Amino acid sequence: MKPVKLLAAAALVVLVALGMTAVATAQSDDGEKVVLTVGIPETYDSFNPMVGVEVPDFDVWNMQYATLTDKAADDFATIPGLAESWEASNDGKTYTYTLREGLEWTDGIPLTADDVAYTVNRARDEEWPNYFSTVQNITATAIDDRTVELTSSVSDPKLPIMDVYILPKHIWEKYDAKAIKTYDGVNDVGSGPFVLDETKRGQFWSLKANPGYWDGAPAVDEVIFRVFTNADTMVAALKSGEIDVAHDIPNNSVEDLRNTPGIVVVVGQQGGFDELALNGGDGLKKPHPALLDPDVRLAVAHAIDRQTLVDRVLVGLGTPATTISPSASPAWIPEIPESEQIAFDLDKANQLLDEGGYKDTDGNGIREMPGGGEPLDFTYLVNTESQAAPEVADFMTGWLKEIGIAVTPKSMDENRLYTEIGNGEYDLFQWGWTPYVDPDPMLSYFQCSDIAKEKDGSYNNDANYCDPEYDKLYKQQNVELDPEKRQAMVHEMLTRFYKTGVYNTLWYEGDLQAYRTDAFEGWLRQPAEIGPVIFTNTSPTYANLTPIASTSDGGGGVSTGAIVGIVAAVIAGAALIVYFVRRRRTAGERE
Amino acid sequence: MSSIASSARGIAWQRRRRALARAWSQYRRHLPGMIGLGVLVVIVGMALLAPVISNHDELSPANTVDNPTWATPSEFPPLGTDNLGRSVWAQFVWGARISLLVGLAATIIAIVIGSVVGILAGFYRGIGSALLMRVTEWFLVIPFLPLAIVLAAVLGPSIRNIIIVIGVTSWPSTARIVRAQVQTLKERLYVERSRALGASNRQLMARHIFPNVSPIILANLTLTVPIAILSETTLAFLGLGDPTRASWGKMLEESFKAGALSRDAWWYYLPPGLGIMAVVLAFTLIGTALEEILDPRLREQRR
Amino acid sequence: MSFGFVSRKVLGALATLVFVVCFNFFLFRVVESDPVGNLFRGRNLTEGQRLELQREFGLDGSKLEQFARYLEQTVQLNFGRSYTTSEPVMSLVWERAWPTIALVGVSTVLSAVFGVLIGIVAAWRRRSKADYGWTGFTMATYAMPDFWLGMLLLVTFAVTLGWFPVAGITNAGSDATGIAKLLDQAHHMFLPALTLTLAYLGEYALVMRASLIETMREDYLTLARAKGLRDVVVRNRHAVPNALLPVVTLIAINFGFVLSGAIAVETIYSWPGLGLLTYDALRGPDLPLLQGLFLVFSAAVIFFNLVADLLYAYLDPRVRTE
């Protein structure tokens, strides 16, 4: 038989296989379970609430661990959580909480005041990073199984909220102070609407519903978070129905998705911001000597064109920023008059550097230290897990070049970024934060005491900058009960920090998300109308969703494939018949 | 034949010049080879003229703030813009420089190392030579891409490092070919005659082996350059290229990450791929033409 | 095949493997200064904890002692822990191996089959339009970066036409089992497999073509034609099987190399195999994982080269008398 025919037959066989798979995919369905699939472009770092710092961790904690009080979805108002009621003492420093009846962990062990007291006291004693700023002054006492008393040593504006995740004592007491630091937190004992089921870090993690959840079993049986290394692919998966909702969609895709029927785009404001931070010089390692000069810092700060970055990198989906945003509520950001802002002004930057004596003595376009020393070449850490960071780095390289500063980029993931910043091995980096509702935690991060104390240690002060006056103001607002006075203090400390040019907030941006309207309903934005739907402060959406009709797998793409498959199968069948008929006829010619 | 050269060396050079002229006239008749050469001349010319035919400033997004983003070639000739407003044409033209430079430089490193190793291993016998060949075979076996990735991840992404990485991982195949050729040449009569006349090993290698091996090396060079260019493209796509320079591989990386695929911004990902194809095909055609020509050439010289 | 011949080849392969292992050590351990710090970033380690961990990872002692411990660990297949996930490198590699093996296996078979057929057509109709056409086609696919071809196919068939899924190996979370699951995976595999097949079939076509042309010149074929056998029969019964020899060994060799070369293609399709694992490891860079992957890839190539050597000797008696 001629090889050309063999070629054709082989090609047809392949087509048939394709056809079969397309048809099979159209027919296979998800079974009886109601599954919500979430697409996300980054993976979690740890499900241990005392250790993890990245955004994906928080949603899982919100789902697995209930807190004493909860926050309303629409306005963050304090509502009952594990505690159904609470009472204040006369001096306002002690609150007595009454837990609901019949609370149980998912493994059947009752949830009691003991668990609350254990969590609070241990977090305070061992200075757990994610808890400490909330519990540092609190002592918890379990009065009986359903009553727990929290006493603060100072007047504390954060009582009675206490939104720390209550952990099951019988699981977590097995890990001592040393072991708990390396425990990955993957277990299915929780009190929230869902608990962890399967985790494959870097690929996906899934949570199963908790039928004994105090607020009622969720309508969704399973929630799967799927990691997409390429955000573009994630958008395509959303459009084809492979996933139901996507977080952190690329700015470039927003317009396209807005024009796609059946998909809703959400620009969720919850105070998120990105900053271009300089090495403040008070950490474990000093930066390039030029950066210790406040004028050089200001020169760099003047080389940032925030509006262009918002227009180009964020495709307009953000607002140029001044100070950091310490809270999901914008009221905590001070109004800085334009005349006092650090504007994009390359001439001013060049002037500052000229006056500082940083001349370009060898004519290569790069300035040197006064007296012709080291050239001004800054190490710039680029976050490979961020869509925006490499692009911002491109812009900054261009602007810094125009003021005579060279840039050496170093790419790394967020894990390594955290270490390098803590060790002071950098001059510039870009990263971002999503704050809580109360500004205190975010503000606490920039105290002198929060700078990394040892190599590869934990820290929060990624400005590596120490300002005793800032610390003083922080302690004042920490115990200030009058909201207006407190706000004034916060405004003052933020403005002070902003004007140093060490920590330059680039923009306030919302979380870009999109969801399909044909699979689930009940999407809650937190706060109402302006917030995101998932990865919010308390993630109320998951427990609120209900499925729409029966979920069919795939979507339009598959039915086209099925048609192609059937056609291909028919052609292949016909060709094979022809082949066999001809074969018999030519049999006589064989040797 | 203009001058009467009296020294033996003069005669030898004259012979080589004539051989070259003959080779060139033969090459001219080889159609695919001429096409390849033509394409290469056009692309190299474009790369060399980069400062003239495009604006280097348009490579930095800080300078293209007024350009529209994702402009099609008709909106922003000749090749449109990318997601940050940078000119795709500028990236293409300046990127050609990097792709060609890296390809050529890495190949030269590979060829030099490979030829030296091949000549030494082929000429000498004994433990040293056997060891050299063992090492060559070991390096042949190590898969190129993982080795290049490991080296690039450890050394850091820069033009210099990428050239070193590709050069250091590509020499073994040259070494093997050169060694085989040298071993064949060693048995040639004139080598034995020269040795009888008292020539040293070094003289033998320089005056007899090397000139006769150079055609093979040349052919191998033209076939190694496309491999080196494809390697640079792959490494740049994986994020290991120099982040401060445009190259064709980097264009593909950025178009992939910026979502050019889902919005079908063909002007961003088609040109670099087509450019690479053109250069690789050009070198391959030239290489096959050279091989065809040089084979009978060698046979002729042996007489 | 004599036992002596086989054992010589196997020992040769083992020697190469040992070389690669040693090379690996010097490449990484000499450059990477602080694995413990990198693995336990953000956890405040006391000096005592640090020393203990360094001992556990074999980082204390002189370089020679470290090397000895490294060899010991390698033999036990302990390649350390990933920086990104803190999971043992070996288990990560094991998990992600089979999607790559499946993809590369299918692609190798398909590209070999189609490549050989094209090679036969081209050789038999040498210098005809068909020959030039096919040779041109294979040269063109060889000249393309394989992942660029993947991009084009992805845009056309998955994004624009929607006939195929855009990424991954299955619809995550679906409970399909058995045949349905297999078919779903095949559906996802189609485009990446097509990409790799097209990228590599040129090599098989060229080798087959050259080999067949060489074989056709052999004397015994002239004899067969003289006996009066038909052209087609001569070709299919005599020439082709003998010309297939170099192709068979090429398949074995290629399998090893494509395994390690599919990194960019897996990235384009988000195919969760060893290639995508390598790409993700580069983001860190996750050096222990890269080190482990490098060893695995090298070992695969060494192994398949050995297979190719033995296969060639088995099929061609002339080689064995070396």
C-alpha cells in the first residue's frame, strides 16, 4: 500500500480519536456534587494562620476558621460570629462573650471557650505574627464551656471585634513553639463553612462543605481553587466555562471580558495598594550609599510618574496614590495638598542630584558618588509573580536613566523576595498590600521593632526604615478611643512617612475579578457595591452561593468539537471502508 | 595568475585562492544556497541599519507614553505597538541584533572549543585523547535545555552569560565531527611524508590538518548558528534572557505574558517567529550548499 | 549480543551518570550558599535550630564531607526539598512525570510514524515535486521554535475556534473516571501533542529519506529487481525495513531528548508535566528542584541512549563485532 495512503489513514485515525474525545467530554458531567471552581494566578504559601502572609491563604482561613465576631458583608459592621452576644465591663477593658450552643469542630469535638482562650493566650505569648498586633494586650480566661472573658491591659479600640481565627486546641497543642513554625496547617478540622480537603501546592487546593457550620450548611459542596501560571489562559478558561470565577485577571483582559455576555467584571476596592520601596537603611544590610542621602531618596521619588503607570500598566484601572492605605476604608488616607505632594518632576530630581554633588564624571550617562566614587547603580528586585512588577520596572529603568541612575534588575518569586528584603539585599523593590478594616495592623508593620532582626527571619517592616516619632504616634492611636482624634493621629503619621520618599505608594487599585452568571447566584461584594466578591475581608460569598439549574460541563466550545468529531468519525469510517474494498481488489497483485 | 611566487607557501596560498574562487562559482549555481545567502544578507543588513531605520528610544516604555497601546500595523506603521506602547518594529529590528549576535558569538565559542578538542583528540592517541573523547561524549549526553537552564539560573540572566551558556553546551557535536575528520586526514600520505621530513606535531596540525579541516568546521558553523539562535529564543522565552535588551525570544515571552494570544495581536508574536524561521532556514540552506560543495572539494585535494 | 558487549555499554552509561551526578554537585552546592536560610525564610530560627538543620541537609563539614553525603543522598534518591513548597523534590518530580511521559510518548510515536512515511515518499520520488515539497515542509517546521508553533496552534484552534481547551490536562475537579477521564485527557493533549509531533517529524523524515536513498543503492536490491519483482514490493519488503534501522535508534534517543526539551511547549499549554514544573521552578529560582530535574532529565537521556545503542546492536549484526 502506498505510504501516502498510509499517511492519510493514520491522519484519519487521529481525527477519529479526537472526535471520540470531544463527544465524550460533551457527555461527561460533574456528577451530583455542586462544585465552585475559582481561578487564581498565584499559589498559597502556608495554611498555617500564624505563618502565612499571602492573599490566597486568607480566603482559606476565612472559610475554615470562624471568629468570635463576624463582619457584615455590606459594611463591615460587627455582627455575632462564634459568640452570639457579648457584654462590656464598666471600664470598657473587659468583654465577656457568650458562645453559641452546640458548637462543634468538624471532627466532632465540641468548640468551647477553652479553644478561644488557648488561641488568644498562645498567640500573645509566642508573638504570632498575624495575631500579635490584635492580641498583644489581651488576656483570655475561659469561665465555662460557653463563656470567655477577654481583658485588655489598656483601653483598646479593637475590642470587642477580636477578628482572630480561633484554632482547635486539641489539634494545635500538638505542635510546640518550634514545630508550629514549620507546620503547614493542612488539616480538615475547622469551624467555618468549609474545610480543607486536598492540596497540591502550585496546582490546586480544594475545600469541602462543613454540614455542621453554625450558620447552616452551604449550598456548595466543594470549592476548588485552581492555579493558572498564565493569567491569559485563566481568562480563556473563564470564558469557556472551565472555571466559574477568576481573581486577579490581567488589566488587559478587562475590556474584553466586559464585552462578553454572561460574564460580570468586578473592580473590588478594599484598600489595596502597590508601592515602590527604597531600602530605608535601618535593616540588616545597608543599601547603595547614595540611598542613605535623603535628597537622593527624594530624587528617586520624583522620578515616578504615577499617572502614566496607572494608564499604561493598570490600563486605567486604579488611581495614583499618595500615602499607604492602611484600611479598606479610604477615610484613613490623609488629604495631602498638591503643592506638598512629591510630583513627577525629572528636572527637580536632576537638580537634587546635581546639588548633592553626584556628577557623571566619565560621561557614560551614569552619575557617581561625590568625588568620583561608585557609580549610582541600584539593585532592583522584580517580583515574578506579579503581572505589573516587570512592566513598572521597565518604566522605572527608563526614568531613572534620565536622571543618571542605572538599574540592575533581579527577578525572583515572592518567597525569595521576602527573604532578600528582610536581609536588606536590595536598593529598590515593588510590592503591595491588602489592608484589614481596622488600620492598626497595617500601621503596626512600620514600627522600628518590626524590622527583621536576624538573617532570614520574619518581619513586617519592609521599608527597613525606623522613625521613633512614627512609633510614638502609633502607640498613641493604638489606645485612642475617640475616632476623630485617632484619625488625626493616623493622618499625621502617614504624611510623615510619605514625605521621606522611602516608601512610595504607586496606586490604589481594586482587585480585578470576573464571574460567570450562568453557574451560581448570590455573589456578595464586601463592602457592598464597591468591594470584590472573593478574597475579601471575611469572604462571605462562598457560603452564600447557590447553584443555578444543573451545571453542564464545558460550553460552546465542546459542542463544536463534538460536531467536528462526528464528522471526522464519519469520514474516517468511509475512508476505511474504501481502503478495505480496494485492498481486496489488489490482493492479486501481491507477491 | 599574476605574480610568480617562488616560495612553497606562496604556491600553496595561490592554490587555495583558486580553490576558493572555484568554490564560489560552484556555490553561485546552487539555487537554495543563494536564496539562503540572500535572506541572510537582508536580515543582517536590517540589523546593522537598526539605528537608521528605527528609533532606539521606542524600546523603553518611559519614552512611548504618547503612543497608543496594542495598535495594529495599520494604525501605527510598520508593525504596531505592544501593551505598553512600545514600537514592535523597533523591537523586531533591534532584537534581530541580539538574536544574531548571541547566535554568532555562542557559535564561535562552541566552534573554537569544539575544534581544538576535536583536533587534539583526533591527532593524538592515548590516554589524553581517550579522556577528551569521553568528556565530549558525556557532554553530548547531558540534555541541552536543562543544562542551559541550570547554568543560566545560577549565573544570572545577561547577554554575556547567555552566550557563555549556549557556547559551552554546544561544542561537543563540533568536537565529534572534527575528530572524525582529523583521524581520516592523519592517514593521508602527505602527512606521513611531512613527518618523515621532520615536521613537528604542532607544525603538522597547523599547516596540514587545520587547513583541511576548516571546510568541515565552516560547514558545521553554518549549521550550528541556527541551533544557537533557536536556543537563545527558547531561553529568552523562559525568562532567562537579558531583561534589559530586546531580542526575538524576549518579544515572544512578552507577547505571551501580556496576553497577545487571547486578543490575537498577531503583529506582536508573528514577526519574531517568522524572523527566526527565516534566519534558521537561511543558515540551513547555506550549510547544506556548503556541504555539497566541500565534499567533492575534499576529495579533489586528497589527490 | 554477547554479555561482554552489553555489560560494556551499561558500564559506560553508568560512568556517564556518575559524571553527571558529580557535575551537578559542583554546579549547585558551590554556588548556592545558604539553602537552610532559603528553605526556612520568615521563620525565626535560633542558632541551635540552624545548626541542626544544616546537619540534616548535609551542609556542615568540609566540602569533601558534603560531597560524600551528597552522593549518599543521591543514591537514596533524596534530592532535598523545594524552596517554594518545602516538599521533597523527588515526590514533586514523581507526581509530574507521567503527564510528560504520556505527552512525549504519544508525540514521539506520531512524529516517527508520520516522519518515516514522509521520508519514504520523499526518497522514493527523489527530486520530484513531492520530494521538494515534503522536504521543504519538514525544513520549515524544523526551523520554527517549537513553542512558537504551539502559540499559533493555540490561537487558532483553542482561542479562536474553541475546539480544544486552552490549558491543563483535565477539567480540574471533575469526577470523571475510567474511559471518560482518559478521553478528557486525550482531548486536552491533542494540541500539545500536535505541536511536538510537527516540530520533530522533520528529523525522522530527513533521516529516513537519507537512509532509504542509501539503502536503495545497495546491491541486493538490484538483484531483487532483476528477479522481476515489482518496484513497490521491492521497496516495502526489502528497502524500507533495512532503512528503518537508524530511525529506530533515533526514536529511542529522541525520546530522552524531547522529554527534556518539551519545557517551552508545556508552558504554552499549561500542561502539568516536568516541563511546566521546570518553568515554575525558574520563577524562584527554586534551586533544589532545578537540580533534581536536571538529574532526572540527564538520567533519562543516558538511559534512552543506552537503549538505542543496544537496540542498534541487536538489529544490525554488523555493529556487534566492534
